[in-house]
Amino acid sequence: MAEQLQRDQGLGPPPPGRPLEPEEQQERQQPAVNRILVQAPVYDDFVAEFTAAAKLVKFGDPAAEGSLVGPVVNDSQLEGLKAKITGAQEAGATVAVSGQISDRVVAPHVFADVTAEMEIAREEIFGPMVAIPKPQSTDPDPNR
């Protein structure tokens, strides 16, 4: 699933103390996003803010307080994620966030400067990985 950030959307969460609107709450309950398309004018700021937030994601025991990322389902999925991480690094993606892999628990990984040729830009990822493709132009519509 890919998500597109428009120029007029805020980069961060709502201000502290403001409750989420129903549509915001629904957006946060959608399936995991593994590609985020960002317009060129806000790309660097978005990557900086997103990676800062991703570094705060708690992972590990799903029963632990505040844990958002638990173990992957099986060893096959784990090996696939490891291969995608290695492939992204070898293909030249910038590792913006990474972390340890212990048993079947994979820390969140964020890759920036992703190109359309890279596997992580083309393939569905079932794990805590996000690719943020670098816009190839300043066109306000990255899908053109």
C-alpha cells in the first residue's frame, strides 16, 4: 500500500491535547503503509520528521505496554524481510532508520532516496519497513 503526502498536509501529528477527528482515527487504523509518496518541496522535511517518529516506535513483545511492532508470522517472512533490507542497502537506498533483528522481531526500518527500480518500491512488504521514494522532479503530482 502506498500513501501520498500532499503539499498542504501537515507533516506531524495533531497538537498535544487535541483529540483526533473521526476521519483521522480511521486513517490511523488502516493497514500498514510500506511506501510513502512525497512531493519534492517537502521531501527532506518529511523524511526527517518521519524518521524521528519511526525511531520512537516500540517493538518486541506484543503484550508489552506501548509495543506497536511484534514478531513476524514465520521464518519465511523473516527471511524475506532480511533479503529486502539487504537488497535495499545494496541497491543504494539511504537507511534512515534500522535496528536489530532478534528471533522473529524486526525493528522498524525506513529507507529514503528509493528509486522505482528498487524491489522495495515495487513489491508489497509485510513487515515493519517503509520506502520513501525520492521524487524525480518538482512536479506537484508524484504519480504523473
